[in-house]
Amino acid sequence: MGTKGVEILNLDVNELIDLLNKALADEWLAYYQYWIGAKVIKGPMREATVAELLQHATDELRHADMVSNRILQLGGTPVLSPMDWEKLSNCGYESPEDPFVKKILAQNIKGEQCAIQVYNSILGKVKDKDPVTYEMVLQILTDEIEHEDDLQAIMEDIELMQRMD
């Protein structure tokens, strides 16, 4: 980012870069959790759930791109090693050891709820201080809220189907 672009920010840029790198680690882990979950998932509404998981994986990859670009604009370096993702992550990673659809949905709902908290916190830190990061984070937060809603809707549908049996 140009020097004036950094100069107008009313916050600690290094602290922001650290927060964004943690969010970047979360995005990569979320991408993989969605992607691998879509590969191994079993159970009712499998096809619809796979389609949703793959769409969310694509969104998480797009988020990782957005966050890494912002880190670079701010003069930072995006986390360089996948081995650092779990160390830096706010939300962690839950391996889909149990491939049952409800278990995978629950894991991903938990991840989305964590992401919502993370991005809401970043939003509060950059509000009125960094309009570019604010707009990016607001867009990502909007996606994460939609993801949680999508996953919870599938979970509710499965639970309704199971009660009808």
C-alpha cells in the first residue's frame, strides 16, 4: 500500500496485520474443512450438503485471497507456511473423522460461528479507522453469517426428515 494509504490509518498497522494473518489461517483451514468434508460425507441429503460445502469452500478460498491481498497492501507478509495455520488460527480445525452429515454440519456451523465472532471483532477495531479493511471485513462477515444460516437450514431439514421416519 502506498505510504499515504497507511498514513491515514488511525490504528496500529502491525497489530492489524497480525489479526488478518490469524483470519487468513482460519480461512485456509475452513477451506480445507469444507472441501474434505464434501469428499467424505455420508448420510441423508448428501448431494445437497456436498453442493453447499463446495460452495462454501470456494467462498473461503476467495476470503483467503481478499485477506492476503489486504495484508500485502498494508505492507505485511501473509502467513507463508501451512504448518503455521493451526498455530495462528482463531477457530482451529476439526477433522471429519465421523463422516455422518449431521456431524460434519455441526463442525462447520461451529467454525462459522467462530468466524463470525472473529470478523465482528476485527470490524469493531477498524471501524472509523481503516475504511478499506472495514469494507472487506464487512463483506466477509456477511458471507460467514449466510454460511451459518445455510448450514443450519440443512441441519433443520435433516432433523425434520428424521422425525418423520
